[in-house]
Amino acid sequence: MLLSLAKPLLLIVDDDSLISESLSFALAQEYDVLTSHSRTHALALLRQLRQPPQLALVDLGLPPLPHRPDEGFALIGDLLALSPDMKIIVLSGQSDEGNARHARTLGAVDFVAKPCDPGRLTELFRQALRFGNDTPSTPAGGLVGESLPMQRLRLQLGQYANLAYPVLIEGESGSGKDIVASHYLHHLTERKDKPFLALNCAAISPTLLEPTLFGYAKGAFTGANSAKSGYFEDADSGTLFLDEIGELPLDLQPKLLRVLENGEYQRVGETQTRVSTARIVAATNRDLRQEMRAGRFRADLFHRISVFTVAVPPLRETGLDRLLLLEHFRKSCATSAHAEPFQLAPPAQSLWLDYGFPGNVRELRNIVIRLTARYPGQTISVEQLRAELDHFDPAESLAGTAGLSAGDLDEAKQAARQHLDKTARLNLDATLELWQRGYIEAAIELSGGNMSEAARRLGINRTTLYNRMESWTRR
């Protein structure tokens, strides 16, 4: 496929071919358009590209469950894992405002209901590209935030920055792990004049990861028409950042372990041993200790990549840092849009501080972008701000537990006794997971597939519900 260098690349994912084809035709004048019909197909398509699209339009109701948003929500996370800078607009035939808010929490820039106007989509895409990808840094280059967790993070990074040992960065999606890797663990170190290469392990087909990391000899496989160096070789004595390290296939993990132990590796199709002096920084939003217990990640590799471990705190743990980030992005977004910055009314500012930002810095930035576009120079009310948040009332989560009594505990205990009497060797984790999954699926059925209602029935927020459902697919 020949793509124009002058046009932004746009991915449209919708299982309705009439919609995808008509939108592709309408938007083709301004964008190079790729179309896909499912989450699986979209990811396979993107892994064949040299560069990911700048823009994506994603329908929530994708197969195999076209009337539920699960696959669409999952695809948002997948796309941002492949390319954190991608601007995603969500498209849905469902008018549930909860779905819109949750999509934005996961990292989507905005939400458009079907039927959609191509002109409206074009304006949203132009706006998304205009705002760019400002990062939460101060003019001095440090991460925004003065909370104790942020001070502790800076202290650790200062201690580890110039050491040659690997560093593992842990943190939730959208928390800024890539900024920590590139800024603190490379550009502020003695290696700053050396290469910094970043590879997202989730963004490349598992069969291509080995030649991408280690390079390959001419004729090593079909299509290898000439020899090529890999990331380890190209990084030289700089820094190699392996993002989403938890996605590394099991059969490739021993080869990465070998490089970490003695620096040695071989190009695919070669017998010559080469030596890497690159410093390895890895990042993950998974619990690698749990992945080890499940047999999906080698314990010896985990201990090698985590000589030093730093945790990027989620926004819900950083208190007033949310106001500092608001101020930073408010000004930078207004400058990018050539607009006056908005203000928050005092009650809206209180709501801002009370909100947990489950999508972390990425979500906060996208909220500021939308507010800047919709209310330039205005003072924003509680109602206007609340419409942008995936808001969850903690009182609702307590309502279900408030009705539990000692009798309920006795009944649960009796059921457990009967189960233990009949089971020779119980797996407690598997049993609890089975019960949790049963409750979740029952809540979804009773709610007619409305995920907001299912979350309310279970006394959890929507983000937690989707995270727990997503964890099933990883097992």
C-alpha cells in the first residue's frame, strides 16, 4: 500500500463495512485511510506498518460481541500500548454517556455518536493534531509534581540514573513511564550523547521481535534480502528502552536473559557472537510477580531486569499535583490552540481534586484538551466538568457492603466448609477468581449488557470492572 507523506495516517475500525467505506471515502481527501473490521485484524494490520497511524476512529461495538463495548474498550488500550501518542476518536451507536466517559478515561480523545458527520470528525481530528503531545515537564525538565510519591521517585531516579544496571519501571497505563525512561534514565545521564532507542514489545508481531532486537543475516528468512542490525546493536552504548516487557514471548526470554548476563547475542541466521554495551530500561503495567507465578514470565529474567525498580505513582496518590498538572497543560494547550486558557470555578476545582483520574496523566491531558477546545477563556462549572469525568460515587460502593450481616458471613462460611470437605486440594486463588467471574457475568446479564449498571450492582467503578474482565483474557 502506497501512503502519502503529506497526509496523516488514519485507522478506521468498524465491523459495518458500509460505515467504514463511506467514511474512508469522505475522509480520503485529508487523510490516508486504513480500514479494519475487528480488534484482532486491526492489531495485525498495524504490526505490519513501519510507523503507527497518528489517528484512529474506533467503533465500540466490535465483534465477537457487536452490541457490547468490551472489544472497543480493549482496542483503545491496545492502540495506546502500540503508540502512546495516537489520537483516538470513539464511535458508537449507543448513546450511553457512561461509555463515552469511560472511553475517554482509557485514553480516547473524544466520543462521537452514530450517525456521524464526516465534517465533524475532520474538525475533531484537526483539533487533536493541533494540540500535539505535550509532556508533563517543567522548563527545567523535571516531572510536574511536589507530592511525597513524586519526590521519592525523583530521589530514586537520581540514585540510579548513571549506573549501568538495568532498571524496571512499574506503573499504570498513562502514568508517564516512557518519560521517566527517556528523560531521567537517559537524557539526564552520562549516556545523553549516546543513542536512546525505544521498542514497544506489544507493538511487534512475536515472530518479528527476535530479528528486531538482535538483527538478522541475509537469507535468514523469507524477505531478508540483506543483513540488518537490531536494536541492541544500534543502541551501541546508549540506552535501550523495552516498553511492555511483560508481552515478551516466553521462547525469546532466555535470549534476552543472556544479553543481560554477559552482553552476548547473535543475529538471526548467524553464528557470530556479538556484544552489547547498551543499558537496559524496561517498563510494564502488569504485575510481573504474578506473571511469574502463572508461568508467563521467567523468574531469572525478572530478577535481572529489576536490579533497580521504580514505581511511577498513579495520580490518585499524588494529591495536589493534579492542580499543578492542570496548570501546566492548561497553559500549554491554550498556547497550542492559540486560545485563551479556561478557568475552573471553585466548586469545579474541588471536583477536580476529588476525582481519581483512573487514566492518569494521559486522561488528565485529554480532559484539558477538550475543555480548552470547548470553553476557551471561560470559567467552567461543576456540571461542565463532571460531563468529562468517568465519575464514580464512593457511597455507591459502600451501599452493597452496608447490608452484609453476621448471618451472611455464617452462610458463606458454611458453603466454604462444604466445598472444603468435598475437595482434596483447594486452589484458593482459582476458586475466588471463579466466584468473582460468576458475579461479574451475572451482573452484566442482569443489567442487560449495560456496563455502568453492572458496575453499580457490584459496587465497583467501571475501570475496575473492565480491568478485571481484561485480566481473564491474559490467562
